Amino acid sequence: MVYEKTTETRQAIIDACLRMNAEGINQGTSGNISVRVGEEMLITPSGIPYDQLTPKDIIRVRLESGQVRGLHKPSSEWRFHCDLLQARPDMQAVVHAHPVHCTALSMLRQPLPACHYMIGLFGGSDVPVAGYARYGSAALSEAVVAVMEDRHGCLMANHGATVLGEDLGKALWRLGELEILAQSYLAARAVGEVVLLSDQEMAEAIEAFKDYGPK
């Protein structure tokens, strides 16, 4: 039963990767996905095209020690996946990718402000930007974990975006919503000055999101 459940989760990760690329949220193998399984995480391997992945290619990483088990190297971003899941026991999945509009904002190093009530889906009145550090580095992990302390998503300076989810489906959904919000914000800003919601309006939206979705 444990083996069957793990195999099912491995296939769900592959399916989510394929969906990201099909929906234009990611390109190539630049994205990566992890899911908590007990004291470990399952994560995509480094550099293997998603359409070539099979369940046995997904890598196990021990959350506390970083010990790796699998046929391949884990994603180069395994460190911040591991550190996020340790720092946020309320979250079960991490999805990272390079959506075009999120990445454009990250290149400007500008947070996504309170331009729409759906910003509240990410736990605050904006979606912050984690400071730049080389991909795969401990410094990048520290920067991402710091801004995600009380958030469900962030932009990453000159890099892309990362989201958390109570499960893999919610994480993938949040990434899609984040990209749409970034696209809408940049489109509006190209036309004129964006009118932002007030702190009170955002506080109401954030509170409402606590009871959002199916029971």
C-alpha cells in the first residue's frame, strides 16, 4: 500500500510537470516540483525532459539531512524545496517555474502589489520578491524561505516564481493564478496607473480566503 501510494504521488508530480508546460506556465525543464512524503520529499530530477519521466525517475530527499536516494541527481533547486517544506509544516507541495510574466516582474525586482483581491490568496497584501542569489545555492534558499515565512508564493529576483500548496493541486493552481495576476498587472500598468486596493480591503480578502474552496 505504501509503495502504491508513493508511485501514485510520483506519477502525479510528472503529470503536474506536463500540465505546467502544456499551459505555458513553464518552458522546458526549468521548473521543478516536490511533494512531502513523511520525513522525505519526492522531487523532479535534474534536466530530464518531462515527457521522458517515469515514476522511478522521481528522487527521494530526506528533509532533515538532505540525503538523496534515486537514479539521478535531484533538481538543482532541491535545497529551497527541502528548506521550505521544513519551515512550513502546514504545506505539502512546492512548485517552482519561470512563467513569463512572473519572470518579467522578477527582472524588475518589483513585488506584485494589491492590484486585485486574488493577491490575498498568497497570504498578504502583495507577493514579495526574494533577493537574488545563484540558482541552487544555499543563499537562494535562505532568501526564498525568508519571504515565504507567512506567504504562499513569491517572485524570485531575475529568476521566476515559487508557490506552496496544502497539496499538489493547490500549489499548481496558485502558480497559475500568480501568472495571470502578473500578466494582468503588467497589462494594466502599460495603459495607466494601477489603482491598488486599500489595506482594509486586502485584509477582508485575506480573511475570506481562509474559508475559500471546497470542504
